[in-house]
Amino acid sequence: MEPDLLIKLIILLPLVGAAINGLVGLFLPSHRKKEGLIGAIAIAMVAIPFFITVYLFTGFHGEPIVVDVFSWMKAGDLSIDFAYRIDQLSLLMTLIVTGVGGLIHLYSVGYMHGDDGFWRFFAYLNLFIFMMLNLVLGNNLVVLFLGWEGVGLCSYLLIGFWYKNLKNSAAANKAFIMNRIGDFAFLMAMFIIFKELGALDFDSILAGGPGMDQTLINWAVFLLFIGATGKSAQIPLFTWLPDAMAGPTPVSALIHAATMVTSGLYLLARLSPLVLSAPSIMAVITVVGALTAIVAATIAITQNDIKKVLAYSTVSQLGYMFLATGVGAFYVAIFHVMTHAFFKACLFLGSGSVIHSMHHVEHELEHDGHGHKLDPQDMRTMGGLKKYMPATRMTFLISTLAISGIPLLSGFFSKDEILFKAFEFGFDGNVVGWFVYGIGIITAFLTAIYMTRAYVLTFEGTPRWPHADKIHPHESPWTMTVPLWILAGLAAVGGYLGLPAVLGEVNWIHHWLAGENGPVAEYAVNGHVSHTMEWALIAFGSLVAILGVTLGWKWYSSQGIGFDTKLESRFGGLYKLWKGKYFLDEAYDKAIVRPVIGSAYHAFAPFDKYVVDGLVNAVGFFTRGSSFVLRYMQTGLVHSYAVAIVFGVVLIIYLMLF
Amino acid sequence: MNIPFLTSIVIFLPLAGAFLTMLARTENAIKWTALGVTLVTFGLSIGLYLGFDPAVSTAVTPQLANISSSWFPGQFDIKYFVGIDGLNILLIMLTTLLGPIVVLSSWTYIGKNLKPYYTLLLILQTGVTGVFASFDMFLFYIFFELTLIPMYFIIGIWGGENRIYAALKFVLYTLVGSLLMLVALIFLGYAAGDAVNAGVFTTDWYTLVSYNMPVEMQGWLFLMFALAFAIKVPLFPFHTWLPDAHVQAPTGGSVILAGVLLKMGTYGLVKFCLPFFPNAASDYAMTFAVLAVIGIIYGALVSRAQTDAKKLVAYSSVSHLGFVVLGIFAFNTEALQGAMIQMVNHGISTGALFLILGMLYERRHTRDMADYGGIATSVPVLTFFMVLSVLASAGLPGLNGFVGEFLILIGSFKSETLASPVLIALATTGVILAAVYLLYMVYRMFWGTLDNEENANMKDLNKRELALLVPLAVLMIVLGMMPGPFLAKSEPAVQHLLEVIETKKAIGEAGVTAATEVVLPAQISE
């Protein structure tokens, strides 16, 4: 079949699914209860594009295919087309989006069963896939931006999915607005590029971009990076992501772990030749990434809400990816995007499975009238779940080990490659490389600890919910466990796509993305790290991970949550800082939100009312006041006119005579 | 299909319809007459849209023109002269489209004095269409003033509790500007007459454009014209009549006000201020751009502080039209095209917002956001249209608002006249602020628990209301995804207008002498 038609199908089908489920559900309430039909449509509209992508992937010859669908807008020199680009990078991203996306759709059929908004949920989910595909397949920055803001919209709709609770809606607003701050920078970057190059398609940007004035390159890359910090939750714009956990858990897995939040990395990889020509900004990127990684990891250690742990973990892992991007290892960042999509989606879905069954416990407790309140996401009232949920536990464990970087699992390969690239960058004479390598190692240790803590508190030990002897949670249905197993499998073996070069095997992902025809550029290293050194680094990295997992296991399985108090007393103020999430929300509230909103209420609105409009009314009042006097000149009464005439005549005669 | 006098028919059919409604005896007859007339007018205007060929369009040669001979031959070159060009076709379409929508929106909203209401509505439509279609400044002025009277009564009679104040403010404020413009116009007519029309006073737009006014004369005349239009837009700081008028006006009035009346201001800037006084316009471009950007930010912040939903949307117009004015004074095709399409976009999305708020007002008789809350549960379909309109208004890509804002901003950024990245960056923050105040409104009114009995018992949209919103929703998506054909209608005219301005500016800078002449394409005679 023609690739043209296939690409159009890939993009269009999810939109069709969203339109059917959304509009039919909206206007035909009887449709809303047909969960099987709704789910089948939604899954098909992601699964078909997935299989088409697999077909295109296997037959791909290395030359990018560009499909120009139709002209979007044209004015003066600006000409933007709905054009899509199939190449190594977009194919890989599309596979992740539709593959992981499809599994999460399947999972959601079980997870969302019985929810009033079942139809709405799947309409939003399909719409999200459509927008995400525009983001990764678009052939110019504006179509990418359409997807970029579009996924932001879906994120808004899904975070606030349970809109009856205003807290969720507030979290949705926060996510949308913080993303818009990033989008503001993205827009400015486009303005600069268009002014200089007169075009916004990738070929033109990559051909002409590196030739722009250095200051402008720096500005453009910096602004694009700020845009990326919004979407991909980096310092300073990451605080929306933990709040975004208000959405249903499959959403957290799909949007806030596997796909949308990696958009920023995709953007920088897509424009990697341009990014490479702004070395000073790359230093900023890698430092911001490293700092985000460690800041989020330290917060993750202190969290008791299972989803919050995973949320901060996501922020931290995204930090790793930016760290890699900033040292010019774009393909490694994308490699980690992929492995992270596997294990983090699995972890989130696993947590969803746990929450699902803890809800059951909560209901039982209410039903029995024990009067206990239970937060189904709080790990302090979990424990011992491995007995009741073997599949969830096993997949969660595999993914925990994978993210911790235990050798031979996927996270090990991608994280190790990131750290190696940072080391190499330092070895090449860039001091910043050493700095981020150090932070990366510490963060790896912390990652192993907080993930093991989460696993142990949830699944090991003895149950801690009330009446645990009588009330038993259940394993989730197959629609939920099948995706878990598939993702856990990928989390285990997915790393073999990027075997380190020192093994002498082909590093497939490097070859694919940054090879001869590959679209992704990379930093050219001058001094090579010796093989012995490379092996030593691998061994050191593995040791750190194993040590972290072992210690975490020992501390938390023997002392449980009580170990947190030990940490608290050991680290004191530092721990308070972590527990308080570095008080960033409070700081933003004090420094930005309240001044802006406060000035709107207490400065701008009164100014408008009393000064601007006051002046207008004053003019009106003055006019009325003067007319109050002047109107005696025109009363319409004949006798008063007669009196005036007489006076006038007298006055004139007086003036004439004297 | 070639209907003679089609342009004139589209202008005056609503006026004829106004007489018909006066004759109608029953309430239903009045309503159906008004609806029928506006629908037929819209149908006929499609003939204008199809008949207008942008390929042969320049800014100064109207097509489908209807011209009379001079009303005062030899003394004053004033005549009836209407036509279609790339600058007005979209706005005329917007006006005729909103016609039936406004009539339908008033169907149950207006409960008293139906006859004068619909009569005035139809007269108003003739006025607005005439403003856009006029190629004679005197005729333009008549239509411009004609729109004031029906709007005055619509606000003053069918408005809210403070309607008299609002109506008076609206009329007086506009009148102050337009009287200044009249003085400037008379001056311009004589000056142009002396220079290029054998000493005969002229208000013919074509002749006025071909006249090169000495630079030192342009300043004051430009300001007098621009002030009249700035009040109409409204540009900060001349905007305070707008929230009052919007809040007090009935839904139909608000829709017309936001949809097309404000566009008379931005249209006037493009069509008259720029080509008549090109040197002054570019000298003052920065001033107006700064006021526009202040308006964008200021309007957004004041909007956020409102408790009255209608007032919030009214202030959002100040912010949105700031973008349009910015685009106009950037003097390049991208930005001006953005401004042209944004005029239409704002009419559609803000029109939809006012319609929806009107529907809620009909149900709950309150505009205070605090009286709502959680109504997404009771009125899901209404909520869908609300969220869609809000997103369109906030400039989400894929919907109409984005196209206009993006073109305006990207064009203004590369503008050589403005050449201020910082100013455009400030303008772009409007994109963030729009999300802040619009999402706040949705948050307050639609999300949360439904704890008020009256809110819980609200009925969702009926068929009539759906018929109002569906066309606008479709247009939001079509204009967002495929604005190409619409942009193509105005692009040649916009480009030509900018060329004319450029040429005249160069002549003005070189110093105008009797011999200098702008070469314009021949004016179409019929």
C-alpha cells in the first residue's frame, strides 16, 4: 500500500475514534453505557495505527518520507502545511505512542469500568493519541506545536476528568497554565527562526539554522528548551506534574510518564543539529537536567502516596534525559525515553492495579460500617499485597529493578549509557560533564532506594489496612494484567536495543537514530575513553544500583515506614526540605501567582474602574455640570427669551452710545 | 448566477425587512419575518462571496460595485458607491451570518416590545453592512452613525438594570470620536478635491487614496480619524464604555457588538487611516502598538478580576482586539492578514461565548459566576460548546483563534516598522493570560459539585440553541484547520494595500509636489 495513505490513516484514525465516542456519547446518552463497544472502537483506533507503523517500520529504507496533506495557513512569506514526516526518529516515537498507548487503552477498559464518564474518557484518550501523533510526525514546528498544545489540552481534560472535585480541576488548570508558560517560549523561538529563515519546516531549520547569528541561535535554542521544561516537567516548571496525578491512573501512565512528558526530549532530538550549535545553552540544559534529577529523587524518597513517588520519579528520570541531551547524546535520551516508557508505564499501571483493589478494600470497610477512612493511594495502609496480587507484584518488581538499573534489565542499559556519555563529555574537556556525571551517580543510588522503598512498602511485609484479617483485596482482571505483563517483559528486555559499544555488538538504537541516514546528530568526541575505563564505569554503575536496592530492601523490610523517621532525624532540615518539596509551590505562589492575581483584583480592576473610567465619567459630569448652567439659556419659554432680548438690546444700545 | 445590484440588495434587504416586521401582526410573524429576511440575506451574501474573485482584486478596485452619479454634480463629489473588495468581504459575510443567529438568540430572550426590537435589529444590520461596503466616505459616515441609533435603543430598552447609563455612554463616547472624524473628513475632502479632483470636494475613497497629503498635514487628521476608530475598537484607554455596554445589552446586542460593531473600528484603521495618512500612520505605529499591547495585558488582568461572567468576556475583547490593532500597525502581509482573519475569529468565538452566557442567563437570571458551579453535570452539551469556545478564544492550535494570533505575532515580530522583540514578547504573554482568565471562568462555573438546586434543575440545550451554536462551532474548527481559502480572499488586497502605502509613504518622505501621483489601477465603474 501507498505510504501516503498509510500515514494519513495513522493520524486520522484516533481522531475518528475520538469524534465517534465523544460526539455520540455527548448527544446520545444511551450510547454511554455500551462500554464494550466504546472500548472496542477506542482500542481499534490505536491498534490499527500501531500495526500500520510496524509495517512501515519493517519496510523502512532510511530515506525520510514526507507527506504533504494540505496547506494550513499561508500569508506573505509564511506557508505552513499539514505535512508529516516518517523517518527513524518519528517511527520509533510513533511505535512507542501507539504501542504503549494501545496497551494502556486496553488496561483502561478494566480500570474505568463502571465510571459515568467512560465514553468521555476514551474520547479524550483517542484525542490525545491524535495530538501526540501530530507532535511526533509533524514536519514543521507549527504542526508539532499543534500537537504540543493539543496534548496539553488532553492533559487538562484528563487531569480534571473527575471534575466534581474542584481539587482535580485546579490541578488541571495549573498544568495547562504552566505548560502555556513554556509554550510562550516555544512561540518566541518560532518567531525568531521565522524572522531569520522565512520558514519553519525542519529541513529549512536544520539547513539554515546553524548558520544564523550565534546570539540568535542561543536565544532560539534556549527558548525551545524553556518550552521543553514546561511540557517535560523540568526545573523551574515541574511542579504541575505531581499535581497531575489527580487524573485517573492510566492517564498518569500514558500522558504523564510514557509519552507527553517526553515531548521536550523529542523536540530537542529533532532539532539536534541546531542544539549542537549552541554549546553554552547545552551546558544549561545538562545542568538543569541533572539538578531536576536529584531534586525530584530526594522528594520521591519522602512521599507516601504511591502515585506521587512515581510522579517525582518521572520528573527525575526526565532529568536524566535532559542531562543526556545537554551532553550531546540525543539518541541516548531517546533510548531512555523508550525504556522509561516501558518500565514507568508498567509501574503506573501497577500502582493503578493496587489502587483499584485498595478501593475495593475501602468499599468493604464502608460497607461493613467500620467507620474507617482509607486513602487507597497511601502506602502506609498497604503492605503484604504480594499474597493477593501476584501478577501486579511480579510486574511491579521487574520494573522496579529495571528503573533502579539492575544489570541486564532495560533501565540499566539506557541509564548506564547516559552516565557514560556524561563521563565521556567530561573526559573530552568539558568540566560540566564531570559535574553531571557525579550528580547522575548519586541520583542513581537514590532511585534504587526510593523505588525499592515503594515496592517493599506496598507488596512486602504484613497488611496494614484496618481489619486486614477479614478484608482481602483481589487481583485485577485480565484486561489489566495482560498489559502489565507485556510492559514488564519489555522493561526487562527492551534494553538490548541499545547494547553498549564496548560489548562489540551493534548498538541498534545508535545505528538507527544517529547512523549514516539517521536524523539525530550527536556531539563529536575527540578523546576516547579506554575500554578498561568503560568496563570500570559499567561495574561502578551496577554496584551503585545493587547497593541501593539491597540497602533499601534491608531498611524498609525490617523497619517498614518507621525507617523514614530515622532518615528524618539523620538529615534534619534537609529532610524537611525534601518533604516540603523544596517549598517551590509556596514560593511560586508568593512570588508569582499572588502578585499577578492580587494586582488584577487590587490594582488593575480598581484602576480601570476609578481612574480610566473615572476620567471618562468626570468628563461626562463636567459636561453635564456646565450644561446645567448653560441650559438656562435655552429654556423654551418665550417670556424668558423676551427678557433676554430686552437685556441684550439694552446692552447693545449702552455699548453703542457710550 | 449574476444578480444585478447584489451588493446593494445585501445591504438593504434587512432594512426592507424592518418595514415588513412593522407590518407583521403577531409575535410569531415578527420573529419569523426577521429570521426569514436575515436568512435570505445570508444566502444572497454567499453570492457575493462566490462572485468576488480575489485573483483580480486589488485594494482599490471593488468588485460587484454599485455606483450612482454624484448627488451634487459639480459642487461635491459625493455619491452612492458600494462594492466588495478583499478587505471587506469576510466582514460582510460575518455580518450576514450573525444576522439570523442574533435573531434566533433573541427568540425567547426578548419578551417585551418585540416589534421595535426586531425592527431595530434589522436596521442595525443594514447599517453595519453598509459601513463595510461603502466606497464613499460620506456614505460610510452615514452608515457609521446609523448603527448608533438602533444599538442605543437595543441597550437602552431591552438591557439590564443599568441600561440607560450604558446606552448613553456608548452613544456619547462613539459620537465624540466620530464627530472629530467628520471634521477631519471635510478637511480631507477639500484638500483632496483641490489637489486631485479639479477643485471639487470629494469623498470618493479611490480619489482620496490617490491623493498624496503633505506629511506635515497628516498628523492631526490621522489622529482624528484614528481616535474615532480607537474608541470603537476599543483600544486602551478608550475601552470603558465596552464592559458597561456588554453587561447591560441583551444577548443579541452583545453578539452584534462584539461580533461586528467593534470590527468597524479595526476595519476603519485598515481601510482609511493607513492608506490616507501613510506617513503619519507609520510615525504613530509604535504608539498604537504599545497601546495595543497594554490593552492585551491590561484587558486580560482586569478580566481575571471580574465576578460577572459577561464582564469577564467583555474585557477579554479588549485583550483580543489588542492583537488585531498590533497586527494592523506592523505593516506587513503576515500581520495584517492575521488581523483580518482575527477580526472574523473574534466575532465567532466571542459571539459564541456571549450566546452561551445568554443561554445561562435565560435559565438562571444571573451573570454572577458565584451563582453557578458544577453545572457541567446538569448541562453537558452546553458545557461542551462552552469549553470549545473558550479554547478557540484562548488560541488553541487547531481552532480559529490560533491562526489569527499566530500570524499577527509572527508578522509583528519581523515587522520593520515596530522592530521590537520585547514588545512582541509582552504581547505574546497574552497567550498565557488568556488561559488564566478563561479557564478560571470555566473552573468557577462548570467544574465542582452541583450543590445548588436551581443549577441542578437546569435544562440542557434545546434544538434552537443547538442550531445557533453548531454553525459557529463548525466555523471554529474549519477556520482553525483550513483558513487557507478565507485568507486567500483577502491576501491580494492586503498585499496591494501595503504596496500603495509603501509608495505613498516614499512620496510623502520625498516631499509632495503637485506632480507626484500614485499610480493606481483603474477604478471599476460598475
